[in-house]
Amino acid sequence: MTDDAHAAAILAILNAVDDVPALVVYDGAVPQLTAPPYVVVYFADADPLESTSTHLTHEARRHITDAYCHCVGTNGQAARMVADRVRTALLNVTPTVSGRACFPIRRTDGQPAQRDETTGRLVMDKVDVYRLSSIPA
């Protein structure tokens, strides 16, 4: 249940962006024939490697969810603009997840915008990875 709660917290932050034009956010799938700009987010959990993630009983307590944010635009500049909006919304925010004590969201990785013409038209896709981790409250 923590994976979904972490994902819901991140999506809520992104969906709350109220600039104009609206930030269009999709959870894992983009409807066919959707025109950019938008961000589609894929989630994955990760096993913490740091020693501070285990309790004295050696039980893993820290939960980590990575959000892979594919920031899509019709050119490189448009993809970067979506990525900037996502970064502004997520970076250093400490969300609320029921039953968990959350840490601030961090950006852990990123890639430059890549060309994608698989749909028959050019779009640019810039991927940034953000991490939300928490421990039991």
C-alpha cells in the first residue's frame, strides 16, 4: 500500500500546479493522439541501501519510491520547460502520506531530451527521476 500512497502523493503535487497553461499529468499511460506538452509519470519502488534504513531489529523500515517523469514537448525547449515545472513542483517538497514520516523529495537522476518519432511526429522526451522516501510515523 505504501507504493500507491507515495505515487498518489507525488501525483497530487503535480496535479496541484496551477500555472497557465495547466500542467497536464498522466499516470503511466498517455491517451492515444495526445498532443504535447505533458508529463507522464512511471513509478518504481527501490530497496534502500543505506545503513540508516534498517531498524535495530534489522527490519527494513524506509520505503523508497522513484518517480520517472517523462517531460514531453514538441521540441527540446518545450520538453525542458515541462521539466522545469515538474522540478519546481517536486524538488524539496515534503509530502504527507498517512502513517508515514516523509523526507523531502529529491532529484536522483536525469537525462537530456531525446527525439521520439515513433508516433509519426516528432516529440522530445526529457526524463528526470525524483525520489520520495519515508519511514513509519
